[in-house]
Amino acid sequence: MSKQVGFYLDAEACNGCSVCLVACKDKYDNPIGVNFRKVIHHTMGGWEQDADNPGFLAPKISSYSLSMACNHCETPVCLEACPVGAISKREEDGRVLIDENTCVGCRLCQCCPYDAPQFNESLGVMTMCDGCVDLEGTGEEQACVAACPQRALEFGDMEELRAKHGNAVQSVEPLVDPQITQPSLLVTPHRNSKPMGGSANEQ
Amino acid sequence: MNSNETYVLVGGGYAASRAADCLRLEGFEGRILIISEEEHLPYSRPPLCKKGLLEEIGIERLPLRHADFYARNNIELMLGKPVKTVDRTARRVKLAGEISIDYDKMLLATGGRPRRLPIPGGDLKGVHVIRNYEDMTDLRSELKPGARLVIIGAGYIGLESAAAATSMGVDVTVVELSTRLMSRVVAPVTSEFFARKHLDHGVKLMLHRTAQSFEGKDGRVVSVRLQEGEKVSADLVLVAAGNVPEFRLAADAGLECEGGIVVDDRCRTSDPLIFAAGDCTRHPSVRYGRRIQLESVDNALEQARVAAAAMCGRRDRHAHVPWFWSDQYDLKLQVVGLSDGFDEIVVRGDPDQPGFSVWYLRGQEVLCMETVNNPLEFMQAGRWIGAHAKVDARILRDATTHLDDAVINKPRHESVLARV
């Protein structure tokens, strides 16, 4: 298999502060509403019978955050949906890139289950995380990765990330079934989250 | 805004899905309900006659928007529920199973259905059409290497299916009424280019022929009889003879229809509370000054946007330059604009090679352009058509020139051109 880059997120470490989002937005000078990176706050649980106090209900709730951008999927649905061929998957590293010069702004790539392609109204085209392709070869970290105060994000070769984070999975709630697009994503699940699909190392 | 109102969107395609999206973008806070007779979330149809024939594509790869989008935007979906009647006086739609729903405003986005040929044998086993996901899976289950597939119609769907089928080893014959491929939408030079490609891939083309009947044995199609007297053996038939707008619901409700639901340039029907968008409509084109019917993804999306604005009381007009595309083999045909009224055709580049383009001019104004595997010129043409740019045909014809040098009048929207 050729090289594939992607993101790793430590959901145990992520506290949902959204500095990644702001750093990305600042770098790309994106307008209001256009966010290449998003932070999902997922909450779950509810009132449950308290085992220690029969007859009483206790709030068994928890929440965690997931920082998400383009997952540079192995089988991206955005690419297939694009009627003008403006989206491509780069041979050498598997990045999924939008060519803004040939995009007609039809927004059909919003079929992405991760909501990665973002319509920039003033440009009239779709825009998306390119994994800070401009930093290639400089040794610098991606804007979101560099900004994370928790060091919860990493970007790099998926094989290396998989080797480094053995317990990471490809998807957790509330993300979609990873079989749909084969995202280049690794998540160390939050202790309360339910993983979806198999462990990334089982494939 | 109007938070107590219910807007019902009838249909499960591009127009309904996009209209729901645009209603929220317009700031509508009331109830949005999409009612579709199909069981699936609104999904992408172009793969049905391309990749979907080659390999198994699960429906979960095709939604236009995923379930999360509808949930996030509080858009309700009633799937697998055909609308039976519309009672305009009571402002109520009735569905199967005695369900009725009251609406404040409604969008009809009922799309179209494949044209069935009025010839004997159409109901034989092995005779297919493609419009929805199930049509695709039915056809795919029968496509086997060596099978003889006869496709009736050399339009986009017929030829895209031919390209997919032949590449998997199916023996494909295309029967076409006209003397050339895609005659309704492209210039002869482009028809010839695609004819050569299909012949190179082993597709047999029978042009200027009319199917007379499908002949069967034990209830299954075995051949297609042509009016010209020939008989073509067939294990399978795909009828790809165009679409018929689906407007029965509107006509039954007494809305003005004329081969489609008649709407104005804001997608309003003859009932001020009912709007329509997509393949099912006939609309006046601001740009072309007459009533047209377009069957395209682009038109469905654009009309949905305009209709959503109108439903929210905002004035927006359907005036944009239409565009179309078709994927056959590794060729992407792109068309922008409508060619009606042209007085000159200019071919730029070698019409034997992908990358050439065909320009339709009236006076010197660019009306329409079609090209193969040349997205940058397609984009430029779209901007020029939108800006009523005029070009020098001599410069345009010479592919060694820079395309920008062909413009005579600098279009008013300088910034639009600057992006190339």
C-alpha cells in the first residue's frame, strides 16, 4: 500500500478547548462559519438507579470531545460525488485535496460524513483541510497539531501512527461507521466512549 | 422566523435535500418535513449508471447528506411514503396508510421517471431502466461478462452504462434513433469523438435505428426487433430513452402544468403556497427568455436554492448559467450554457484528442461550450457566458493562443475573470 497520511487524536487528553480550530481558522483566514477543523462535544448517559442507595437515582453522565478535520479517507465519498473532478487523492501521500480553480461550488461534496468540505461563500468554492500541505518538508507541525495545549493531536504517516498508538481505533461514537469511507484517523478513545468498528491494528 | 409553520418537501432527490438545507440557511426555524417514496436518505444518482454497475456500492456510500446533517438541522424525513393526494383548500397532503399532514407551504420536487417505450415486450424479464438504487442493483445482478446487452438510447445514461458494461466484458450494442450520439446536447464533432471511443472499447453502435419490439421467450427478452428490419440478439435490454417529468400529483391538484409543473423564475407554481423545483418543472429562463425544462443535477440544486428563498419571502431569481456533465471511460464531458440560437461553432484544439473544446457563438457572444477533460476552460467559459463576454473566433480557434486573449470586451466583472 502506498503512503497514507492522517490524524491521530488522543480523546483522553482532548479537553475540547478548540484552540486547534482557532489556530487552523487563523492560518487559513476562514470567514465565520467556515471551519476546516471542528470540535464535537459528545455527551451521554442519564439517570440510573443508585446501587448504594436503593430507590434513589444518580446522574451517570459523561462527556468527551473529539477534534475533527478532513480524514483524508482511503475511499472518500466527496471525491466520487464531485461532478467536475475537482477533488483528487494525491498519489504520494493520500491527501484528499480540492482544486479551487475547477470547483464549481455545487456543494455536492458535503456528502462527507465528517462534514469536512466547507463552502466559502465569498470565494464561491469549497475549501477543506489539506493537512497543511504548505509545511511539507519544513519539519513544522500542522497548525492544529502545533497549537494543541494538551498535545492530543498528531499528523503523519498512518503506519507510523498505528505502530505508535497500538490501542487506537478508527472511529468512536458519534462518528459514522468507518467502513463507509475508510478514514485515515486514529483515536485513542476516551475511557467512557464506545469504539465503533475494529481496532485500527486489526485491519 | 415563521417558527410555527410547517414546510413540506415532496421528493427524495437533490432538490428536496438541497431545499431543506437552504431553508435552514435562509433562517427558517419552523418544521421541515421531507416526504419521499424511496426508502433511502436522498442519495446521489450519477453513480447508478457508472461505478454502481461495475461494483457493489452500498447505499450507505451514496447519501447526499448523512443522517447526522438532517438531525443537526432538525429536518424530519418520512421515507418510503408516497404522497397520494394534495388538498390545496385544506392545505393537506395525504399519504398511503391514511396519514395526512398539514402544510403551510410546500415544495414539489417529484423529479422524473424513465421513459418507457410504447412498443411490445417492454414488460419482459431482462428489460431494465435506471432511475433509482434498486434499478441499479437489478441490472447489476444480471450483468455478466459475455452477456449481450442492448441499450436503447445514446444519451448520457445510455452511453455511461455502455462504458461501464463494456469495461466489465459485457457485449454491448447501442441502438439510437438519431444519426449521432448525444445529438440533443453536443455538437457533431463531439458526437464523433465519443463514437470513436465507444467503438475502440468494443461497443457496437447502431445509429438511425428505431426499436420496434422486444421479443421474448418464456417471458424473458431474447432480441430487439428494429423498424429497419434488423434483429439484435439480447440477453438484457436497458431502455435509456430519456426521462418524463413526474407531475401527476401537481396536475391532480389542479396546478398549472404543461409537460411539467409550470413555475416562475422564483419557482412559484400557480398556487402561491406551493413551489416546485428540479426535473419536474418547466421554468422561464431569465437568461434564455423562454420556458425551458432541464433535467440536471445542477438545475435541481439551483432551483431548490431559489425556491427556498422564495418560500422564505426573499426575492432571488433562477438566472444562473446551467451546466452538465457526463463521465464515460476516463473522459469527462462538461457542457456549460445552452446552445440555442448560435450562429457559429468554433472548435479549439484537436477533436481527436481529449482537451478539445467546442464553442457556440451568437454574433461574437459565447452562448455555450462543451469540452472533454478540460476543466479549466470549462470554468472560464462559464464565467464568460455569465458575463456575456464576446470573443474573437479566429483567436479562439487557434489552440496555441492563450484563451484570455480571445476576449474582445472585457466582461464587467473583472474580479470574476481574475481567478483563473
